Amino acid sequence: MVISTPYFKRNPNYHNPQKVPKKKQIPTRTIAGRRLWLFRIIALTIFPILLLLLAEFSLRIAGYGFSPYAIIKCQVNGRDAYCDNVRFGWRFFPQNIARESEPFIFPAEKPDNTYRIFILGASAAQGTPEPAFSFGRILQKILEDKYPEVNFEIINTAMTAINSHVVLQIAKDSARYNPDLFIVYLGNNEVTGPYSAGTVYTLPLANLSVIRTAIAIKATRLGQLLTSLADSVGAQKNTPKEWLGLEMFLDNQVPADTPPLEAVYRNFQKNLKDIRQISSKSGSKTIFCTVGSNLKDSPPFASLHRPDLIPTEKKKWDDIYRQGVEFELKGDYADAVERYLEAAKIDDRYADLQFRLGRCYWAAAEYEKARETYIRARELDTLRFRADSRINNIIRDIAAGKTAEGIYLIDTTEGLEKNSPNAAPGQELFYEHVHLNFKGNYFLAKTIFEQVEKILPQQLAKLQQADNHQILTEDDCAQRLAYTGWDRYRIADKVLNGFIKTPPFTNQLYQQQRLIQMEQNIEDLKMYLAPEALENAALQYRQAIQKSPSDWRLHWNYGKLLTEGLKDYKAAAEQAYLVRNYLPHSYLVYTALGAVSRGLGDIDKVIAQYLDAIRIKPTCIDAHYYLAQAYHKQNRIDKSIEYYSKTLRLQPTHITAYNDLVEILYNQGNIDRGIEVCRKALLFVPDSAILHCNLGIMLDKKGNRTEAVKQLNTAIKIDPNSPGIRTTLQAILKKDN
């Protein structure tokens, strides 16, 4: 082994510093102060920005994320077009509960003699509970009849549960596609929509700049990745896991005159101003509409006392209020009013008190006082799902005196009041709290039409029918849109069971009276379910389609009638394929084709269609569930379990999916896993009799007789009229004898 000689031994001059050659000095450069700070600034800003851009670019190249725009490019029959983006709502909601607009599509090249209208708003503008009969659809039929040579494209971008923060982004996207007119019907969700004071979808934020920054970040792929990571670690534990409608907001009460509300009004005003500016820059005109609500027949959803009410005052208030209720129930309205006014001297901020006072005034024919107190009740409602007076005044201010700039106002609230008994809109025009019925939607469409006529370009206005040509009546529009008795029945059923029988509607005053009235109405409408009535409805659809063969909605609803009413799956499939020709990009088409394939018993097509639906919308719950069923029928158990599990991740309260999955596990002999699934299910749906029963059966299989009997007894308490559960319990009890 060779050891190298140390330097001081190898260098004879080591101990003589004077003879050691000096190292050549390399001159060093010092960075001047300005340059040093410039370098530091670049290091702290430019480099991180470049890294972020690189990350963003890499994610896009890898295909991660989704388009953040409300309108995206697509193709129809080989031609370029633009259509709705079903994933746009992912920017503002958790993906499993994100809302979406109605499907729409329009050509990339705007045809001659085309007038393009974008409707902006939320569920009331969308046409909930049945978009086929929205004011936009009625408006289109009126315009087409009066101006048959003009191509009116009415593109309804409205979405359930959104507010002006979302609509502003939709307006920006829409402005890129040569709009001629924006119609804005917006304001009901300003308190409960994304980023607002009473929201459940996002963090509530007051600062508009912060809100817009958050929205902008989620438009990037990197922002989408960070959001996904945050969701995966449960960063927002209180975010709803599935869509439950208004019930989700029960714990998010927002009293009147609180600081968070001021931020809501301020942000709403700024968003509307920006929508107005976007429209003007695009060369479009804009109609802003105030937003109507049900005053007379929709009591407040929630009430709170004034915060400084002391216990002794509260007790006195309760006693007087109770006396007022007793007088009201007896029909002694004068004494009831006296008690309610006495209670109001202690605390007049309780919304239910104001509404009861309004009912008593109404019964006593003091209609102006009734109207004033109904409005007061709406303003004090702490679950703020209706546009209040401040919201509507902001809309009026935004449009006031701007006709020279192409900005117009339609005062919907004033018009609805003039067309309501004693100026208090109610069930004559609304299904429930804010959604217009057919009559209400016709009124709004007719009012908008009158304004549109005034602003049509001259070259299009001259293409009208004769000057004396009358506009379509409400009945005419009902025929053109095939608003049949069958449709009236299914809408009434949806309103009752999908809205009125669920919280917070169940917390409203006079609920029992409303239920009796609505159930009687549904009973009366059952006449339209008779075979002859259904055939007549089918005829009405065919006649409407003959007048408007390219109206995909008519084909869609006709297919629905054929599927659900007449059970003619072959004819329904023909309608579904026609809709696919118009909307090849929409997952709804493939769910419809899947449904008719189920009816025809073609399992392979069921699977193919629902897989296509999931490809377009990965969070489509029905597609996952029916795929699981189809795979089960093919005895592809692993695939079936996979899709049942996906269904339950998307909707943790899907009782039938739990039940089907437990059945598979039971038949496999996987009892422990079946028990685990049942216990998890009961955390989400503790009042499910069938799940308690299934758990009892499996516990008995494992020899746990005591708990099995307990679970079955619980099931009987929930559903005392179930012979199957009683038989199962008796069979288990016999084993002990």
C-alpha cells in the first residue's frame, strides 16, 4: 500500500514562508446595491413564477384537470360548435354536488339573420322544477311565432344554487360568442351561493378581491390539483358530501342587518356592474330583471329573536305569541292581531310573527297591511333563499337611466304584484318560494318579449308577421311546448316530494294545510295517468314536434313520456337517438339511452351507454348505480361491487345501493363485510328500516341473536306496516324456542 508524502515534506520551502510562491490573486466582483436587490427580487418573484408556470404547463400536457369555462368547443356532425361544459361547476362546488346548466349547443359560425340571447341566472331562470317550461323556452316560442324568418338562439346558461360570483364568470365566457342580448334574472342565492355569508359550498368570504383571486386560482390546473389535495385530506369537513337541496343550509342562518349581509350587497352590486360592463364591451344589449318571490303562500324558513332579548322578555314574548296563535286558530283575527302587535313591541324581528300578522290582516281584508308584513317577514327570514328588497333595489339602480347604453330594466316584482290578488304574489304564480309556475313564466316571457321587440335590429324587426299578428297566448305556448296533463302531474309530484316534504319546507308555518291542499291537487291530476290521457299527451307531443322538429327538449320529454308513462321503450329509444344527434356531447343523452336499454332488457347496451355517460360526467350517480346493477345481472360481481362502491362514495345516503351491495356480500358468504357496510350505511341513513332489517339478518347469521332482534325491532318501529320485517323477526325468535 502506497501512502502519499505529506505536502510539507514534499515542498522544501514549506518552513520558509519567504520562499513559498504566492498564489495568484483572483479579483472578485462585488454586486452593486441596485443589482443585488434586483437579483434578490428576481429570485423571489420571477423564479417562483417560472416554476409555477412550468408546473401548470406540465399538468396541462399530462391532461390533468378540467376546462374552467362555461362554454367549450365541440363538434356536431363534423362541424365546429360550442356547447355547455358539464364540469364548469367544479370551480365553485365540490365535484360530487356540482350543479350544471341545461345542455345547449350553437354553431361556431353565427348564421345570417340570427339573434343570439344568453340567459344568466340561477334555478329560477333555469326553469326549476322543469326547465322545459322556463320563461326562456316560452320566450323562444313567442319570438319564433312573431318573427318566423329570424333564427332566435336562446342559450340558457342558468344553474341551480349559483350567485353573481359565478354568473360573472359565465358572462365573461358568453361575451366571447357574439351575443346580441343578455337577460339577467338573478338574486335569490346571493346569501347562500358560493363564497357568500350563508354558503355551505366554500369558505364564506367578504372581500371581493379575495373571492375573485380564489376563483381565478381554481381556473388553473395547479389550483385544481391543490383543491383536490385539500379535499382528499378533509380540509373542509363541513362541506356537504351529497346534494341535499335547501336542507344543507339549516345551520347557516343569517339575520337581517348583520355585517356579513352588507358585504353580500356590496359584492352583488359590483358583480352586476361588471356584468353590465362586459355586455357593453361585447356590443350586446342587456335586460336586467328584478326577482320575484312568493309573499303570500311561502312563510319564512327560519326565525331568530333579536340578539339582546333577555330571558324575562323572551318568556313574556312567548306567552303573548302563544295567545295570538290560539286566537288565530279560532278565527278571532282581531284579537290575534292585537296580541301579535303586543309581542312585536318586545321583539318585532321574529319572521314568523310578521307572517302570522300578515295572514290575520289578509283574513280581515286589510290587504295593504298584509302585504307590508309579508314583505317584512321575507326580509327577516334568516334562511335567505329569496331576493330581498335591497337586492332588487340594487338591480334597479344598475339599470336605471342606461337605455342609451343598451341597458334596460324589467321590474318583475312590480309586474307580478300587479298581476296578483291584492298585490301579494302567491301560489297563483309560484310553485313554492321562488320558482315560477307556467303562468308566472309566461307572464315574465311576455314582458321580456315586449322589451326585446323594441330593441331588435331594424333588419330583423322588418321580418315580423303582419303588425296585427297577436302574440301567442298562455294556452298557445302550452301547446307549442307540449305542457300536458301528464307534465302537470309529474311537476306537482316533484314539487311536493322533492321540495315541500323536505327540510326546511317542513319547518314552515301552516305546513299541514299546504300538504293537504297539494296532495289533493295531485290526486286530482292522477286522471292524466289513465291510458287514454297518456295517449292524448303523446299526441300533443307529436303535434308540437311537427311544428318544431329541431326542438330537442320536445323529443326529450316525449321520450320520457314513452318510457315512464306508456312503457314503449322501442319508441322512446328512437326519441333518445334523435336527441343524441342534437346533443352528442351531453351525458344526459346516454343516461336516457341507458334507461330505454334497461327497459328493452339489452344489458350490453345498458353498460355501453352508462360508461359513455360516466366518460362525460364522472360524478353521474345514476350511471354508476345502473352500471352496478347491469354488471350484477351479468354475474360480473367484482365490477358490480366496484360501481356500487363508487355510487356510495358519490351519494352516501343511497339506500338501494347499500341494499344491493349487502345482498351481493350476503350471497358471497362475506357476512362480516356485509355487517360493516350496513353499520356504515346507518351512520348516514339511521331511519332506514330495510338496512336495520338486513343488519339483523346478518347478525343472526353470525350467531349474535340479541343484537339481531334489537335491529329488527328498530326496523319495525320505523316501518310498522312491513310484513316482511315482521316475518323475519318471528323466524329469528322461533329459533330460541
